[in-house]
Amino acid sequence: MTDTATQYWQVSWNAKKYDYKRLIDDYQNNRHAGLITNAKGMAKMKVLPQINDCVYVSCAKKKIMKCRVVSEFISNDTGSTDEYSIGPTSSRPHTHNNTFLMLQIVEIYENPEPLNGFQRTWVKYRN
């Protein structure tokens, strides 16, 4: 029997490397559809996020948004381009390893709660 229960994840973004404030502003002002690519990173994950799993995004030590997984991890030769990334892609090889999935923004937190990030891109969320 397959366990189809929703899993809860945390993804950590680096505020110096990702313009999350512009992404949020664009989303709130209907300049962004709310679909985000997120790299798998270098993690050797035994359990992978599944479609409809919940993902909390932390950045600058704050819980900034809640998303829903809308695709499995996809690998391709060209990777994914993200206009909100800051700096050259060569400075962030873990985010440009051509393996990523799609997230749909569900909620932006107007008053973000503290939520420390992790060195690993993906971790199980603990409330």
C-alpha cells in the first residue's frame, strides 16, 4: 500500500543570491503567475517531494511563503533559468545542476515568522 499522505518540506533560499522580495512583489501585483522552479541541490534524498506536498520557503531567516509541489523532479540538459537569481550561474552550481521541480505559490506571509534556513536545499519541515 502506498502512503499518499501530504509531506511537509522546507526549502531555504539565500537572500544574497535570490531576489525573493521582487518575486513576491511581482506575484502580488499580477506580474508573476506563481509557478517557481526550485533546484534539487546536491542532496542525496531518500524521500523525494511528491505532487501536492506542502513546501514552506525560508529566506533571510523568515518563513516567507507556502507553496505546493506541482511536478516531480525533472532533469534536462539545459536546466532552468530564473530571472530572480542574483549573480552568475557559475557561483551557484548546486542550483544549476539541471534537476528541479515546479512549485505553485499558495500563500505569501505578510508578517513572516522566524524560520532558520539550512545548508541543505530540501529538508523535512518541523513545526
